[in-house]
Amino acid sequence: MRFFSARSMIAASAFMLAAAAQAQSPQLVVAVPSLPTPKNVKTDGGETGVLGIQIAQQIASDLRASGNIVAINPDELRVYTPTEAGAPIYQNWMSAGAGALVQGYVQARDDGRITVACYLYDLKQRREMARKGFAVAAEDWRRAAHRCADAFHKSITGLPGHFDSRIVYVAETGSRTSPVKRLAIINWDGTNHNYLTQGEVTVLSPRLSPDGQRITYISFKDGTPHIRIMDLDGGNDRPLLQQGAMSFAPAFSPDGGRIAFSLAADGNTDIYVVNSNGGRPQRLTTTPGIDTAPSFSPDGKQIVFESDRGGAQQLYIMDADGSGQRRLSFGSGGYGSPTWSPRGDLIAFSKWTGSALRIGVMNVNGSGEKLVTDGWQDEGPSWAPDGEFLVFERSQQGSGTAGVYTVDLVGSPPTHLAIPQPGSDPDWSGASE
């Protein structure tokens, strides 16, 4: 049992309303025809004519995955010329049965890259809602499609999408007696998997910075678990703190400028905060017991954390300077690994129910608690950038094999993320600008 969890101990537009009411909003139908090309050119990613079809298919798939948008596939729609991309002929689309239209084009460049332009139009009001343009390596066409979908999702719902986002986690190989734990990263849809460390040192609890360019994590290098930070490419890897005390449970502030964490010293475990470039840490809690698993509110003004100061493991909230500490959860069982929704309206957590460990959510005042998973051991939730989905670790009863899963908040069954080996401690971050 790892309930003082591995993550914590050593661990809306014009069409629909945003935020909490979004789940009840009517779905918007978006037509996504194939993106034309001025000239069909062979590239490292394929012919531009084919890429225009694939990019449109990916945009439609992304928008459909949000749960509040209905996307009409390219093969069900008419084709148009590149000159129409920035000036749609609205009357030609009125029979499509859609409220919005995606258009754009794909064009080969002299430097070997491709230009991907994408636009979103309101068919009822006959106006442009969003536009994006990217020059990318031809083999990176999928990421350009994700970024277009993110822009369209935000224009429609008022909330960022999660389509150009990544999940970092701990890849687990080896045996129970000789485990190998490596940092790994993968796109949210299961593509582009990479290992970030080689497994020579055990690692835990990776956390991506809000811009997706740095990772903080726990390392067992030199024996004592401590927090380190490195660039996404593995460079500039260094300890966060200079002192040798055990530190764990790191969490970036929303602006990436600070890291909250737990430090064990003199028989007590408290929460501290430090500049993400290092420096002298500031102590935020002093109550006897274990205070850990901090998570900042989206505005950076508050921190939710877990503590056993009252005799049972519960959730607490405090101001970012440590003042105003107050208990949040009062239910039976134990609560841990809280994480604040990027929308600011919910807090996700792990809950020990007496027979199982589940993932739940509650309002930021502690009301409205509900469980969203029903596994034997589900723990360590992390929010998607749009606040619509959670990623978490699920261990299988009997074998104890850990896997990475995602789940929405509306009752759909969790989805197993296709990774090449068992995995734990996932963190979801890295929304596109």
C-alpha cells in the first residue's frame, strides 16, 4: 500500500458557456473538410495533398475527444480551393448541418518544412472565430493539427484544449527485487514516446513545468531521495536544494517561478516553497506530523495539501505564504495527493475507502465530493490542461502492476494509455500557447 502515495511521500464563446456548466451545454457541430494544397509536393512527412486530409482528420478527432463538440469528418464534406481558406463561401456550407467550419491549407516550403494554416468560422454569424499558422517539419504535421484544435477548442468553449499536451511518468521495468525506474514522456494520445533518463538511478514523481520545458522529480542519486530539476532534453540536471535533507513531492507554481515541496527534517515533514532556479526555501507549515503533496491554485494564491496533523490523513488549504491554514475534507477514510483543477473550480484527490483506493473530485470549499474511478488501487491524479480529464496511476489487484489511465468527469470508463511497459506517477501538462 502506498497511500501516503508515491506522488506525495516519496513520492463560450458565442456557442456555449465555459467552466462548470460546460458539461450541460449543447454540443456544437463543426465541419472539418480536408485542407487543400496549392501544389501537391512530396515531403518527409508525405505528399502535401495527403497531409491536408490527415491534418483535417486529426483536428476532427481531437475536437470530438473533448466531449462537447461534434466534428463532421472530411470524407463527408465537399472540397474547396486554397484561395477559399481565408475567405469561405458561406452559402456553400449551409447544407452541411454545422454551426462552425474549419478551413485552411497545407503548403510545402523551400526549406523542407510545411506551412499549415487553419481557420475557424461561425457559419451562422458569418465571421472568423480563430486563426493559426505554423511552419513545422513535415513529419511534425500531427502537432500542427493538435495546435489548431487547441485554438479552436478555446475559441468555442473559452477553455484551453489538451490536444498539444504531454504526459510525463515513471516507466517501470526490471524485477521486484531489481526495479528500473526511468522518466518517460508521451503525447496525450499515445504517440511520440521517449525516455528521458536511462534508469541508472531510481526516480519518482516527475512534474512538468507549465510551459512544458522543464521537469522536476525525485532522485535517489547518492542514496537520499531529493528533488532535482532539468530541462526537457535532459540538460542542466541539478539538485533543487543544496542541503542534504530528504525532499519530495515537488509542484510548480502556475507561472513556473516557484516550486512547492516537502522536506523532512528534525523528525517532522513540512511544506516549503523555493524559487525554481534554487535559493533559500521558505517554510510554510510547522504543525507536527506529515504535511505533503502541495498543489497551487491556478492563480498561485493558495495551496492545497495533505496532512495527518489531526490524526487522520485529510486535505487542507492555505494561502501561498503559509497563512490561513484550514481543513478541507471531512469524509470517512483517508485523503491524499490533491491537485487543483486548472479551471480553479475543483480539487482532485486519492481516497482510501477502506477496501480500495479511488480517484475523486470535490469543490474547492470541500462540498460536492464524488468518486470518478472504481479500481482496486487508483492514485495520484493530475489534470489535463483543459480541466476536463484526469490522468492517474492504476495498480492491478494481485500482480500490483501499475499502468497509466485517463478518465473524464462525466462517468465514462477510464482509458488505458498505450505505453510500452508498466508506468506510474503520471503528470499531465504542456498545453500549447
